[in-house]
Amino acid sequence: MKSATKTVALVAVLSAIAVVLLMLSCVIPMVDLTLIVAASFCTAVAVWRGGVKAGIMTFAVVSLLSLILLPDKTKAVGYILMFGYYPVVKLFLERIKSQPVEWLLKLAVINAGFFVNYALFRLAFTAQLEMDAPLWLIAVFYNIAFILLDIAITRVVYFLAKKLQKMRL
């Protein structure tokens, strides 16, 4: 994607889709985390089709709009601190030659977001924060889900690339 107009259009469309997904996460609580993750795929598509700047712009626009528009700000914070930025970070981390180092850094980045998110919610909602499982168990499942997310982002982008290549887009 060469022109600035195409990049702005791409960012606008993907941002709108991501914000709608985040809005739905406020309305359909049973799949809220799934919808937040799905919104991060919009950033992945922006990085793939428009480059790093498009990915950063998509993340920034979705973050700002979600903080302004979402009735449940916790969904916006979850997107911002845990998933929204990851496709941009993923691009840089996958340039590392050593796969163990790459995965170690990916896990470090995503866990930092997880624990910052947890700490903020703990500070803001001390009396209301009740968990049915210990934090370490939640963190283990979060890491497993993150690894699956990383693999899914790679496969979805690869699939889209093959389909669009056949369509010559």
C-alpha cells in the first residue's frame, strides 16, 4: 500500500471494525475477551497491509476511541494494555534470529501488560476484585491463550496473504 490516502482509509476502516468489536464486548459479556482479541487482529491486518505506521495508527485510534466511546472502560484498558499493541511488537520480535529468545521476549512483553492491567484494576477496584482462581493459575492460562493467539495471528495473516495474492490485491 503506497499512498497516504490508502493508509488513512485502511486505518479508518480497521479502527471502526475494532471499535465495533470492543463495543460488542461491552454488550456480550460471555465473549468479551474473545472480542477484545478479535479487535487486535485489526491491528495485525493494518501492520500487514499498511506497515508499522498503519499498525501504530490503528492501535492509537482504537485506543483513544474506545476510551471515549465504550461504556465499560475496563474493556478499553484491556485492549490497550494486553492485546492491542501486540501485533506491532510481534513484527519486531519475530526479526530476532533465536526463536527461544524471541518467545521469551514475547512472553515478557505480554506478561508485563497482564500484570500492569492486574495492578491497575487492583488499585482501582480493591473491594470489588474477586477472583475464583489464584493469580498464578490465571497467568498460566493467560500465557497458553497468548501462545495460541500468536500462532493464530501468524496463520490468519498468512491465509489472507495467500487469498489476496490469488485475487491480485
